[in-house]
Amino acid sequence: MFDTKIAVVLRNNLAAWQKLNVTAFLITGVAGGHPEIIGEPYRDRAGNIYNPLSIQPIIVLSADEATMSTIHRRALERDVTASLFIEEMFATGHDAANRAVFAEYAPDDAKVVGIALRAEKKIVDKVTKGATMQH
């Protein structure tokens, strides 16, 4: 049904609250970069209107630290624009602080705790190879 795939990969040693927080942040990045994935608002039988959701399924995967670095590198090598969350962002409290701490790192020293991407299915599968379904 879809030529593309959306995947979120989380580092496997995060606390539950961190997994949820990182996933929420990363998906907003994917939606911001690909507004066409957002459908129409939902309406219940009583006529209440709710926010639109993604028209496409999103898979959530898990990987160890080394695999997270590999996935990050593969995304860059294939020119896939991704959403990235690094460990140091847990200590910040707002977007400007997140961007400031993010800018202090490069791909070779970033402690990636989450990455989300949307691209052609085959590319996403190649980039996320080694990650497993999140439990």
C-alpha cells in the first residue's frame, strides 16, 4: 500500500519514560519533514473533532549502542534525512537548549538514543538492519 516506510529505532537500554519521550519527539520531526503523511482530522459520532494522525503505520525497533551508531551512519551515507535524539538532550528543557547541545556533537561521537526516518521501504530496511522489534 505504501512505497515508503516509517521507522523509529530506540537504544535498547532506555527507561520506559525515555522510550516514550524520544519516540514522541522523533515522530514530530518525521511529520514536520513529511507533512503529507498527516491525514484528515478524526470526528466521533457526537461530532467532536480530534487531531489528524499519520496515514501510514510506524514501526518501532530497538538496537544496542553500536547498532544505533551504524544505523545513524547508514542514514547519512544514503542521504536519508532523519530525526535524531542524543543522550545529552535528556538534560535540557526546551528546543533551543536541545539544538545547542546537539550542535556540540558529530556523527562519530554522538550518543544516539533514538533515530526516526521515512524513506523507500528497501532503504529503511537496509538502514535499520540489525535492529529488532521493540518489546
